[in-house]
Amino acid sequence: MAKRPKVQPFTWLLLALVVLLFAGLLGVLLADSRSQAALAAEEEGAGTEDAAAQADETETPSWLYPAEPEEETVQEKEPPEGALSATEILAGAQVIAHGMGAMEGIATLNCLEGFQQQYERGVRVFEADLRLTSDMEVVLRHDWRAGWQAGISETQIPSLTAFLNRPILEQYTPLSFQDLLLLMEEYPDICIITDSKFTDAEIVTLQFKAMLADAKEMGLSYLFDRMIIQVYSQLMYKVVDNIHHFPHYIYTLYAEGFGRTEDAFREVAAFCGENGILGVTMWDYWWDESYLPIAQEYGVQVFAHTVNDPQEALALLDSGVSAVYTDTLTPGNLTLPEES
């Protein structure tokens, strides 16, 4: 038998090196292929992102968006034909129901029943006391004294809901400013004189902005032409008139006082005349007939409060006072009996 030729170790080493070189070359080729594929994929992805970004930057046509709901607006109502203004109603009145009229001898309740009773008796001008609730709504209330409504006092000022849900003295109906507007709409022959109590600019602003918002919400802004705004100082007038120019104002003196001289009255009357304020209100015992020529000079009227005696009321009216604020008097109380 023939013998195989013997392979030398050097030959085996050479073959191993060749195999290793071939394997390395193959690895390099595979790695480069994978790198190229990855780079291509990355470039493709970047292109997709760029396309998406460009798509995002492209404004979507408005017709593809759902229509947004339109803001609900209340149509402003118009005054009834032939309706009188506040000054025209006031010109024919001699009494002003203080706090909307008393019930059973209790004054300034500002309740529905007081209004109804005095209206039936011929009263057409009503003073309404106004306060802010804890949730910044305007209601008719003289003060937050305890005992008139359950759980309500100076230290427990109610929300609007709580105020309206608690009868005054367990039997009378409380009123919000919106209720007052509805009454004015229902009774077009009445006018209202406000008594908002405060002179602090921040509270005044909150009160009158809330009143304006109520009227706008109900479409009853025209009713301010049948409302007379009481102001208690020259500064308060400027604050209120800056919020909204109301058609009618009265300058009431009980908050800042009055020097009770002709010069002091002239100063007030002159301010009223310059600013179109229709009149001055003062305590009944502050009035003096010597003020009448000054009032006439500046074209202002004078009103006195609070008068519940018919004879005193008649004496004031005879001396030049245009009308009196009263808890109980009606036009019938001021009619002199005819001589037989």
C-alpha cells in the first residue's frame, strides 16, 4: 500500500492564517452592509419625520374643524311705548317709600309685600336698600341685623340662595336685584331710588358692576332710565359715573354730614348743577327755607327723610321740599280734606 505524503506543520499554519484572513474579510463586508442598511433606514426615518413636521406646519383648512358654539347673548328689551323716565315719575310724586315700604309698623324690610301694599295705596316711587351677599350678588336688605332671617347676621352674611330661601321675619318675601328689575318691568309706572349704603370705592365698584351685569343678563338695561342712583359724596359720584354713566342721580347727605349753612348748601347745590344731579336729600330737620332760592338758582330739587307724620310732611312740601321719604305715608295721607 502506498503511503500518504506527510504534511508539514508549516503548511497547517499557513492554511490557518488564510482561513482567518478570509473570515475577517467576510466580517468586514457584513458589518459594512449592516451599517449601510442602518444609515439608509435612519435617513428614511428622518425623511418621514421631516414630512410629518411639514404636515403639522401646514394649516388645517378651517372647514375641517367642528364649528364652535356661538356665545349666547340676551336680546336687550325695549321700554314699553310711552313709558315715563324716573324724573318724570318723580315729578308727580310727593312721597317716596323708604325701604320699599313698612309692614305692620316695621320699616326697611325691603320685601315684596311692602312694595305691593304701598303700590296699591298709590305710591309710585320706592327707595331700595342694597347689599352684597357673600357670593357678591346684590340683594335688597337694609343691614344684616340678626333676627330678621334665620342664620343671617353681621357675622353670617348669606349667599344669594340662602338669602332668598329664608323668609324675612318668617313671613315676608326677600328680593334680589334681579327680582327688583322684574318688578320694574311688570310695573312700568314706578321708579326706584337706590340706597347702596357704602362709599368705599372697592365696594361701590363691586355693587354697581354686579347690578349692571344683572340687567345685561336679563336684557333689562333700559330700566336704569327709571332708576335714580343715590350718591353720598362727590368722590362716590365720580367713582359710580366712571363705572357707568347713569341717567339720574341724587346727592344724599346723611353719610358725609352737612354744615347746615347757606354756604354749605350752595356748595352742594353747585356741584349738583355742574354735574346734572337732579336733587339733594337731607334729614328733615336739616331743611331750611332759606335754601330754596339757592336750589332754584342751580336747578336742583330737595328731598327730606324720614317723615311719617302727615302734618310735618305737608309743612315740608309747602316750604319747598319736593318729596319726602316715608315708611308709611301714602298720597292719600297728604290730601287735605275739602271744606264743607
